[in-house]
Amino acid sequence: MPTELISSDYAIWLTELKTRIQSARSRAALAVNSEVVRLYHSIGRDILERQTQQGWGSKVIPRIAADLKDAFPDIKGFSASNIKYMRFFAEHCPVPLLRSSLVSHRPRRPARALVSSLLTNYPGSTLLSCSPRCNPRIASGMRFMQ
């Protein structure tokens, strides 16, 4: 397109448009990541409940991991170690409250085997606050800001 047909404020508008697109993409990533953390907590809570109510033992975790890997081969984060940490997370922080803010824009990385890594692998600054019933030592170790 010839430059004489473009209005003088085009460059400014294009810069603002790029900023809006980046912002929307970041908000979408943060929303997805918050849901993943909630999902991991609910998986841990479900395992705890079934172990308590139905007498499931610890050997069920490798079985769950294998079944989830079979069902979702392209999704990382369902190793036996991660599922153990999901259970640990739910046990020690029974009611998480998640908030997100746009502080940094890093690409999403898969969850690691540690709960802290599981939470810190997400873009932006996700704050995890536990309910008053949560073990304070665990809560302080799981709370972070980037």
C-alpha cells in the first residue's frame, strides 16, 4: 500500500494494536494456567478422598499416571511424581485461592515434579494463597511472586 494512502496516525494505532494483542494473549495464557493449577489441585483432592473413603493405596498413583499418559499422550505433567505432588498439594493446602497479574511474559513450560516448580512454571505472576487451615510452613513455601 502506498504510504500516501496511510493516515499519519497509522504507526501509533498499529503500536497500540500490537500492545492489545500481546495483552490479550498474556491474559488468556494466565487464565489457562490458573485452570491447570486448579485441575491439579482437584486431582490431588480426588485421590485423597478415594484413598480415605475407598481404601486406595499408594500403588494407585502409578496406575493413574499410566492411564492418563495413555489417554493424553501429548500432555506433560501426569507422571507418577507429579501426581504424588498434586496429592501433597491438596493435602497440605486444601482450599487454594488463585489470582493472576500480568508481571512478566514468559512462554509456558511443562509442570515439573515439585509443587513449587509446578506453580512457578507459568507465565506472569501467579500467587497461591492457602486457606487458614493450610499448614503455614507449606503455605509459605508455596507462595511466590515473580
